[in-house]
Amino acid sequence: MLKRVALLIVTNLAVVLLLNIVIQALMASGLVDPRYLGNYGGLLILATVMGFGGSFISLLISKWMAKMSTGAQVIEAPRNSTEAWLLETVRRQSERAGIQMPEVAVFDSPEPNAFATGPSKNNALVAVSTGLMQRMGQREVEAVIGHELTHVANGDMVTLTLIQGVLNTFVIFFSRIIGSFVDAALRGRDEDRRGGTGMGYFIAMMVSQIVLGLFASIIVAWFSRRREYRADKGGAELGGRSNMINALRALQGETESSLPKSMAAFGIRSGVVGLFSSHPPIEERIQRLQENTAVS
């Protein structure tokens, strides 16, 4: 966890430094009038705190949020042979993956799904739906669990949090810069700006934040899809390649996932298709496994 926190701090500083260099270069070239940037140093700090702060807090409370939003019940003591088997499977695969035993939970949902979350690989939660346990055989469930544990072992939750934090910082910063430029253009370059910002600032800032946020979502989704291929490969290694393929085939006819958005990125499946999807098409995932293609 300490290494991840250190990475978060270093990334924070790198983002601030990069934005500062960009603004300084623009001002030095004459492309940007310093009068219309205001206190951009303060804006850099605000954007970084808001961008990374929100993402990091979400990561820290991710297990609690997952339990609350899905109604997942952590298995403290197995109530039946199915729960005992589930705990033993997670324990065995966790040892093989080189991570501490995560909390194991079951949430009530008729659709076959599972997800992993948590602030670190040694402080995680793996949850499976009642639909998954009822509609898949044990071998396929083992592969799904391996998929989720690979997310945990690879630190995917922290990785995507860092990516989201960087993009949030850029969105917050540049949307306000764009707002300042639009406001300056509408009010006139020589007008005294001591009266504060005009309506043009707020409208341009909100519109640009939405547009930039959409582009940021596409980037996060692209990274998430890459991590899914790696998780599939891990599921194949921990649970068997044919079992992983069969589990994915069992999901092909399913409708859109009902997992909350914050959980969907680390579920076994997502119903969204296209640039904003956190998961690649199942056909492509199956093909990768059949070809035994490693993803870097």
C-alpha cells in the first residue's frame, strides 16, 4: 500500500509540474496573455486536490461502497457447502496469486456476475452474484474467481484510480482555463477584469468540462479494456483456459449488467458497447484466450 501511496504522490507532482511547464511555455511564446489566466498556480493546486482527492477517497471507501450499493454479504462463517467451497476456492487461488485472502461476499442478483474492489491487493473484496453460482458450474466459477483475483493481484483498482486522477486534474484545470479565455473574449481584452468573471466563464467552463470529461471517460475505458484481457489470462491460468472460455461463452447472451458504475469496471462483464465500455466484446476475449495471446 505504501508503494501505491508513494506512486500517487509522485504522479500528483508530475501532473502539476507538466501543467506548469505548459502554461509557462504558452505565456513565454506570447500565445497566452497572463492577465487572463488569473492565479493559475492556485488553480493547479485546486485541480490536483479535486482531481486526485476524489478518486483516492473513492478508492479508500470502495469496499464499503460496494457492500452498500450491491447489498453484498461477506461470508464470515460458511452457512452451507456452497459458501464453504467458495471460501476455499478463493483462499487457494489467492495463495497461487501471491496475495492475502480477500473478503469474500455474495450479492443477490439473478444475472451471472462478479466483481473485485478494494484499496490494495492485500485489502480487497471479491463478490459473486447468486445468479453466477446458480447458473454456472464450479469449474466456470473458479475461472471467474481467478479473473477477479487477477484484477486484485495486478493492482488494477489503484492503477485506474491513478489514471482517473490524472485525467480529472486535466479536465478541471483546462475547463477553467477555457472558461477564462471565453469570458475574456466576450468581455473584451482591455476591460478591467477586477469585477470578477462573467456568465461566459461559467457556461464555457461547464460545457468544456462535460466535453473533456467525455474524452477522459474514453481514455479510462480504453485502459480498463486492456486490463480485462490480462484478467482473462489470469483467470485462465488460475481456473483453466477452457473453463475461462466456457464462462465467457455463458455470458454472451446476457443483457446489460446491473452493477453500479463504480463496480462495473472490475466485474466479469459489462453491457455497454463501444468507446465507453470498460470491457471488450466477449467474442474478442474468447478469441484472445483461444489464441493464447499475451497482453502486455
